[in-house]
Amino acid sequence: MAPEISNASMFLLIFFVLIPISLSYIYALGLSRSIAWSSLRGVVQLVLIGYLLTYLFSLPPVIGISIMLMVMVTVATFHASKKGSGFPYVRSIIFVVIAGVELLVLAMWLGFDMIEFAPDQVIPMSGMVIGNSMVAIGLALERMKHEFNEGKDRIIAALSLGASPKQASQLLIRKIVKAAMIPNVDGLKTIGLVQLPGMMTGLILGGVPPVEAIRYQIVISLSIFTSVSLSAMFITVIFYRFYFNDRWQLVKRKETQES
Amino acid sequence: MVDLIDVQAVSSERLTNIHLSIEEGTIVNLIGPSGGGKSSLLMLLNRLEDPLEGEILYKGEPITNIELGKLRRMIGLVQQTAALFEGTVEDNLKYGPSLTGAWGSAMGRDLLDQVSLPQTYLQKYVDELSGGEKQRVAFARALANKPRILLLDEVTSALDVRNVECIEQRLYELIESKKVEGMFMVTHDISQAKRMGSHTVFMSEGKIVEQGETKEILTHPETTRLKQFLKE
């Protein structure tokens, strides 16, 4: 087992934060306040979540898991929907996509007996899936605005040649989904070689043998990969339609001017 | 005789009360300052935009009655920017016909021939092309759909004199052979307007300021605005 980290040791971590703050001050980066605030906020959030998880783990699994998943999906929805401001129904659509993908992945885990329906297993693993879906959706929406803005003339060219919105968008959809998936594809290529992934690291620190730890890591890595690709695909296929009207015309979206 | 295109009191976001009719076999020059509404008018003609008021007829039939894909293949647009798709020249040329399964492998060579590009260009990636070559590929891409009407938005602006002559010659042939029934040609080159269109429309601030036979309105403009524009 790893030794327990004492409160005194935790307090000494303040020195880790003082280094970037000092560097920011010396090089006039203007980040000192931001570093201090982010560090403090991160610590407070983690302390609170530690107590919250302890409480949720003590509840019957269905209640504890449902509450936490709902919170996670809602927060992820609000965060991801910032990137999609200007689109209609953006929050509702993102909520349904994240929740749907999470439920699918959870069903696979439980259906294939990979994990137990216990809060201490479902919640941390779901958190990783939901978090990565949120990032992929944000990337897809950002990229979509960029592509429709930059590629407007090509879309008009395709429409003018007789293409339907779906056919014309094919030119961009591939690029959007690819852009949203690239961080994960790259991460999978070097997984374990450059850095040991978080879940595996945690299990090893907790005393689980590495060969056992990698099993969980493989499950979570492939689950994340699936959820990221599904989220990016769903979001792209749903949202591109908002750039067209039913007369196969490109509509002017305010947010495309801003990106 | 029914007009080929009849624009009846059309107004849109950028255009006001446009009246314009052309007969079959006509090339119409659209001239005027930037932002005057020339490109917007082209967008209305193949329904990339719709008017807020008024109606556009093709041979007496409202263009809104024609199925959209068919209308846009029939009224081909070549934009000011070449806006080529990623990939090879052939990928671009076959885009339109492939939508209806009408692409044949021999078509690519014929289309390149029509815009005086070597046949070896078929497999060339569009990133490797010069500005003028891109413009010619965009023109050939529109021709691939065998349009009945052509909407040309400054299609020769990036070409050298020899290639301008070649494209103009091709446009004449298309009209004379009746493969194309009519053309609307936006140009900033007054000498090109004199060479090409029998009819000229001068647009400014979203309105038609003056229109008539090219020779007549370019040599004896009536309005101050056109006189000023021709001086500039």
C-alpha cells in the first residue's frame, strides 16, 4: 500500500504552487493571480468532492450513482454548450448526447461484467467518459464554426452544383469529427510509453499489481475512445443542419462570424 | 416569345425592386461598383438565396416550381473565388455529375480540353494549381453539369490575356452551339463587357441604375452614376 499523505505534507504542497507563481512574477507573465486562484479552486473542489463521494458511496448504489451521474452530465453539458452558443436547443441536445453515450458505455461495462454496479467503480469511470465526451463535443462545435466560416465558399460551390446540405457538408464533417478525435487517437498511440495513464497510476499507487491495473486501463481507454467518437459524430451530424434551411440554402449564423 | 429569364420586381436583403428579362441566346453583362448587388442577383437566380418579394421565371415558369437539385444543375454558378474542393482536379470535375450518377471517365479529359488545361492535370492536387488554373478548373467543374444557363462571377479575373481569350471563345461557342441558352456575366473589365455581352446591366446600391444594349449604354450612358463609374 502507498503511504498515507499527511496533512502536513499536503500543506507543504504550497511550495509546488509558489514555483510557477514566482516564475510568472519574474517573467511578468501576468498569471500569478490566475495560478493561485486555479490552485485554490482545484483543491477546494477536490476536498468537497472527496467528502461528497464518501457520502454517495454510503448510499444505496442506485441513488448514489444516479445523483452523481446527473450532476456530472449536467455540469459537462453546461461547460460544452458554451462552445455552441448561438445554436438552437444546444443544451438539450448536448445533454441527451452525453447522457446517451454514458448510458451506452455503462450498459457495456455492466453487460460484459467488466465492473460492478457499485458507486466506487461506476462513478470514477463514468467521470472519465463524461469528461472526455465533454471535451470532444467542445472541440467538434468549435471546429464546426471554424469550418463553416472558412469553408463557406466551398459549401456554396457544392450547393450550386446540385448537392443537398447533407452531401455538401460531407466535405467538412470528416474534418470536424477527425479534429475532435485526434487528441484521443494520439493519446492512445503513446499510452503507457510517455506517461502512465491516470487510472492505472491510481490503481498501482493503491497497491494493485500492474498487470491487473492495465486491465482496467484498457477498459477505460477503449471506452473513452468509443464515447469520444460517438459524441463527436452525433454532435456534428445533428448540428450541421442548423447551417441550412429547408430550401438547401446556407443560412447566416451569427456565431460563424465570431469564430 | 417567352423570355429565358424574367426577374419580376424582385427585392431581397441586398436588392431592391429588380426588373430584368433576357431572351434566349443572350449574354448579359452585370457591371457596377463592389457591393452593388451583382453577386447577390446571381445567388437569387439559382436559388442559393430567395427573394423577399417578387418572382423569377425561367421560360415562363417560376423557378420555385423546379426541383432544387435540378434547377442548380441547370443554372450553373461559377463563383468569384474558385472554391475548389480538397483533392484532385478530377475529384472536383466529377463532383456535380456524380451526384446523379452521370459521371463518365472520358468527361474529365473533355472538360480540361474545354478550358485549355493539359489532360495530365486530372490527377493533380488542387493545392498545386496556380490562381488562374484554379479558376479554369472551377469553370470546368460548372460545365460538367451541362448547365443551360451560366452565372459567371468574375471568372476571368485571375487569368492572363491568352487564357481570358480562350475562356471568352469557349463562352461564345457554348452560346452559338445553343448548349447554353444564356449567361449572366459579372465583370469589372469594361472592355470585356464590350466584347462579351449584347445586353448590359449597371447595378449600384442594390438597384438596377441603367440597362440596355451594351454598345448604347456604354457609349451613351444616361445616368450620372454610370458616367462616373465608366470614368473610374
